[in-house]
Amino acid sequence: MNDKVVDFQAGKESQLHKRKEAKLDEMRQAFRLARGEADKAVSKSPSSKKKHRKSKK
């Protein structure tokens, strides 16, 4: 017979943890939207901090 043992419980626990984290992130985002903080959170991202140059006339 085969001596390999498959641990399904460990895989199941990691999937459940990922689902809980995703649900928690959705709830946090919903609360931020409800409080009107979504604009502040988005503006803190590094990609939105672009410098705009004014053209010289």
C-alpha cells in the first residue's frame, strides 16, 4: 500500500481563514464607505500620489 497520508483538515482550515479574512476586508470597506472615509483611504495609496506639473506659458 501507499505510505502517503493526506491531511485534508489543514487545507480546509487555510481556506476557511482566507474566507474569513476576505469577509472582514469587505466589512471594513463597507464601514469606511458608510463613514465617508473611502476617499481618504484611496488617496493614501502610493499610486494616487502623482505629481502634476503645470505647463509653463
